[in-house]
Amino acid sequence: MQKKKVIFIRFLILIFILVSFLLHILSIDNRLWADAQNDEEKVKEEQKLLESETTKELERIAIKPAKKGETIAFRYGGWFNSIYRSYENLDNDKSTVDTIHNSWLNDMRLWFKFTLFDKYAAYFRIKNYYVSRSTDTGYTGIGDDYDGPHLDMGYITLNFNEKESPITATLGRQYVYIGRGIAYSATHDGVKITWKPSHLFIKSFFTLTKPNEDNIDISVPNYEKNGERTFMGTEISYLDIPHTIIYIYGLIQKDRNNQNTNTQNYDYNSRYFGIGLEGGIERNFGYWAEIIKETGKDFTDAQAVKLDKRNINALALDLGLKYYFRNRFKPKFEFEYAYGSGDNDRTMVDYTRGGGNRYGDDKNFLYFGNFYGGYALSPKLSNLKAWKIESSVVPFNGYKFLKDLVVGIKYWFYRKDKASGGIYDTDATLPHKDIGQELNLYFYWKIAKNKYWSCRYGIFFPGKSYPVATQTDTKYFYTGLTVTF
């Protein structure tokens, strides 16, 4: 009886915290939810990050190998993901009307996997989703959107199980990444080969963007559906150091878009060279580090200066430490520092014309993977320095119903690399390095074996790189329910 009372009291405390949290959000300007920023591309980028994060997590949950010794295996399953998101003042200016108020996304994936002799496998995943957006005057993008059903993934895997050095080849539409996934991580069409000789793990791939992908360069005419690019990369990991993996990689990206005009060449051809390590000690202490050098060729902004080809000379860094305490509530502390170089004369980090590089080498770090920053600012790792402090606990560990509920907090500090350069948020127009700070709150609850619920809240406090008139706090809210089957 006493144990039940303790559980009940803790559950009431949790409900009180959640209700207080939601009431705080609902009380803002006496509106149900907040307005969204008028920068539609930032919302698209946040959706891309969210989908990448969710897909990677659910892949681990859903796709399990065939049982040992099983000659033929056929498995199928899927997941349904319903997500509500709301924004307030993503343009950091409460005096302007935001064009997106909120969005509700319903995403269903169905997957099928056939395995033969533990050597050959075929995997297919169908995607079907519908998104409804509440918009306001001035919105020019897609409102309600239905996409599907279409092939989300589809590949075959061939395993050559040599005793000394097994080789695996994967052909088709698949998720591919290199390093920590910052330089490149995406679901693309191509071939990937992995090889595991003694003490090494080698991964090589050649991929093409899927048809109708958006171009990463927003200034390209008709950039939507014109993102044709080729990627070729190799990563070598050394596995013979206790508790640590050391890796190096090279990646070549070739621009294949055909949207160049008589006055502007938009070609962006880049190369990435990375070195990193990751590891942990006795499941208590974890660490990672990666440094990325970007080179290549692009073109000057012909709207501002004479059209000319320039060298790309950029750098990125990601460092992190995490520590897990061994007690009932499983507290975790994590620190991360991330850096992406910037260019003094660039006002737009993802434009060639109308804000691109003007003089000298282009030092802006531009990449084709993911960097998971704060929820509200959701920045790109371009002309950015970011520090994160995070802590989480499992407050009801030991009690069956709530034992998998995690509550956490993050705090971010953001600064520019080059004060006069722009960042992904185009409202940070002043030549000052102080971008601002951000508070994130979250919880994640595995309600049952196949049901997951999560909530996120972020509030960004603009710094001195934003004009005084637009230094309004940005707020973000997310809640999502996932069911796997």
C-alpha cells in the first residue's frame, strides 16, 4: 500500500509539472498556440532534422536480424507517427505577422524484409504522410500536403561472409552517412560496400540524390525539385584500441544541377576530409570528437561583384562528453561544443546569388548532413559556435508503468564565427558575435513495448547580433506519439 501511495504522489507531481508547462505555453498572448516564423525554409530544415532523427531511432527498433540458423525469413512491420508542432516569433519580431502558426504531421511507414541463407536480404519501406499547416497572410509555401504512398527505401544486401574479412554490398535506396553524419547523411540511391579486415572497418559508397529533392542553395532558380548531386566517400575505422574507435574519411560532392544562367554560375563542388574518435569507459563515461576540413570550388555572387570561381576553405568541429551516474534515477550529464566556420562577406550561408561569397576564398562551412542544435533556433552549423549543457533523469525508475520515462533539460550558448557574416537565421543582421542563448525542456516516455510519447519545448533569447526592434524571444513546442507494429 505504501509503495502505491509513493507511485501515485510521484505521478501527480509529474502531471502538475506537465500541466504547468502547457499552461505557460497556452497563456502566451492569449492564443492557443504561437505563430510561426515567416522564414519557411527554416521550418523545412527543422522538419528534415526531425525526420532524420525519428527515422534513425525507429530503424533500430523495427529492423531486427533473422534468427541464427534461419534459412528463409520474411518479416514485416511499420510505424505510425503523429506530430504536432507550434511556433512563436521565429522571426524574433512580435510586431510582424508570422506566416505559419502550427503544423500537424501524420506519417505512416510500412516495411518488408526478406532474408535468404543469412547472406541475401531485400528490404522495402513505403512512406505515406499528410501534413496540415495553419498559415497566415504572406505564406507562399505548401499548406496542407499529402505525399504518398511512395518508395521511401528499397535495397538488396549481399553478404560475403569470409571468415577473415567479411564483405557486405548494399544496392538501392538506403540511408547512408559518413563520420558523425554532419558532412553527409541522407536517404539516397546508390551502392554501399563495407569490408571488415583485421582490426579495421572500411565503408565506401557512391550515391545520387533522389528525384525531385530541393537544392541546398536556395538562390538557385527553381531550387525546389532541383537538387541533383552525386556523392562518393570512403571511411576507415580502426577498432583495436580498447573502448575507442578512431576513424578517417573522405567525401566528394559533385553538383549536377542545370540551372546556371548567363549572369550567374551556381555550381558548388565540395570535398570533405574528416578525422574523429568515439568511445566510452564501462558504460559510465562517453566521448566523441570530429574535425572536418572542407575544400572545393564555387562561384562569387555576381549580383554584388564580378562572376569568378573561388576556392572553398572551411572547417568544422564537434566535441562531446557524457557521464552516466549509476544509481536508481540514472542521471546523465552531457557537454557538447560545435563549430562551423563562416565568411565575413557572406550574408546568406546557403545562397550563391544575393548574399553569397564576394571576395577571396569561401570560408563558409556548408554540408549535406545534420547538426542537431536547439529546438527553437534550430541553426545550421555555418558561421556558428555552439555550446550545449544537458542533463536528464529517469524519475520513476523501478516502477513498471513509468520506468521508461526520461525528463531532461538543455541549455545552449550561440556565437558567430565571423561577426559581420550571416547565419542561417537571416534576422541576425548586426555585426556582433553574440547570437543568443536557448533553453530546452523535454521528456520521452516508452509507454509500452510499441508506444512512445515525447514532448519538447524551446525558448530562444536573441543576443546583440539581432536589431533591438527584433529581439523577441522565439518559442517552440512539439509533441509526438509513435506506435510501431
